[in-house]
Amino acid sequence: MNTTKILIVGANGQLGSVLTQALQNKYGFENVIASDLRPKLGFDGYFEELDATNFQALQSIVKKYQITQIYHLAAILSANGEKDPLRTWEINMRSLLNVLEVGRIEQIDRIFYPSTIAVFGNLAPKEVCPQFTFLDPSTVYGISKSSGENWANYYFNRYGLDVRSLRYPGVIGYQSLPGGGTTDYAIDIFHKAVADEPYTCFLAKDTRLPMIFMDDAIKATLQLMEAPKEAIKTRTSYNLAGLSFTPEEIATEIKKVIPNFVINYEPDFRQNIAASWPQIIDDKEAQADWNWQSSYTLKDIVEIMIHELKQQLT
Ligand code: AKB
């Protein structure tokens, strides 16, 4: 029997750092190789410095460890991506094409490719956005991810490469910091609240967006990657829902635990990005194909986030 050997590309990011630990717990420390542009201080495990836009560097790590699965998490997100659109396109697409090519050449068993709600734009239904609808993304990040979904589908159909993908909403966790997205406010707000500082939100108070708690995001990722091949019927990317709320609703919930918490609203360029995204995601295909079900309510998330971040402060 072949041992599962996993390479995580972009392991230092918000999702990557938590997913790395989950995979180490599941598959064994020695079977998970984390990689990123730079090593992370205090990281416990196997690590390789890797710029995934460099095909040779990627291939040599895959060969060195006889990698059987790749989680390709490296990407420039929606807000940061707008600062330099062409560079964002280059990095997001080149790294993906390298991962797909190495997957094809080295006969990798399974690849995970994260997509996002940013693939949707103004033509997609805002309330209850279905799996199959218009993809007219408003950001270069969204454009790269919708193209990436099609490349994943192409490699599956043309070469039989088992690429699996989820369209993540904003991910909320206490373990790591987000890196330049439009949904980042939903993490920033907690860091300010537990520090007894006011929070100035860069989105308007009634901006409803889809979100998911980190534990649910990890659960969904592992569940998708462990599902039998025949169960995966969508080879572009699956809609994934946790919950949806506005900045005002999360602030109200935080005030139930921290009554003195103060929030102000100063929408910036990220408001237009958020306004182009759906408010609620329909993920019935994920539910039907591989039994996805989210577990965390807004109340749960607020209580856990405040508890855990307070612990980190002590
Ligand atoms: C972002 O805000 O860019 C990301 C995402 C929704 O993909 N969190």
C-alpha cells in the first residue's frame, strides 16, 4: 500500500497553517511537507522553501518526498490583488498551472485547489447563489480563480487528474491572521474587541457576506479530499456555505459578550468588491455529493473567537 505523502503549497497562510496541523494529525507528522516562500517562526514539522511559480523547484520537492497529494493554497487574495492586477494574475495562474502540470507528469493521486465566492460577480443571484450560474468576477483574484476552476476541470477531463476544489466564503479563525481579503474584517473585529479597542470597519454595516468558521472549513476540505472519486461530480469547484451575516449583526453579537465594544463604519474600495459578491450561498451539491453540513452558528463563532483570543492575550 502506498503511503499518502502530502505537499502543502502556501502553508503559512490563514488556512494553510491550520490545515497543515490537521493533516499532520491525520496522516502523521512525517507525511506532511509544508512549503512557502519563507519558513515560519516556530513551525513544527517538515518544511521546504518554495516559490510555486518555479516549476523545477516544485517538481524537485515532489520527487524528493514522493508526494502523492498536493494542497495548493498559495494565492493573492481579493483586496491585495487589486493593488497589482497583472502580478496577481501571473502568480495565481502560474503557480496553479505548475501544480497541475507536476500533478500530470508525476502522476499525483489528488490535488486540492481552493476557489472562492469571488468567482461570482454582479450577474450571479445575490440571495441564495446557486452552484451553476454566471461567473463574472469583479476582481483579478476572482478572475484567476474562475479560470483556475476551468483549468482544474480541464485537467480532470483531459488527463484524469483528480483535482478537487471548494469555493470558500470568508474564513474566520483565531489561529491565524487573514492576508488581504475583503472578508478580513470579520477576524480583525475580534482582535480589536478583545483588546478593548474600537473597530473601524471598511465595509458598510449592512453588507451581508457568506462566511465559515475555520473548523468547518477544515472539516469540509478533509471531507472533500477523502470522498470516493465517483462521488465528486463537480470538477470545477463546489459552492460551500457556513453562514451569512453583516458587520452590524456580528458587532451586536460581540456586544453581548463585550458590552463596551464600539464599531464605526468607513467603507473603502473593498465595499465595491463585497457588493459584487453573493450574500448567501447555496451548497446543496456539496451536501448531496459528499454529505457536507456546516456546524457553527454566529453565536458559537463569537463565543469561541473571544474565548480563544483572550487566552492568547494572557
Ligand atoms: C477574500 O476576501 O478575498 C477571501 C475570499 C472570500 O476568497 N477571503
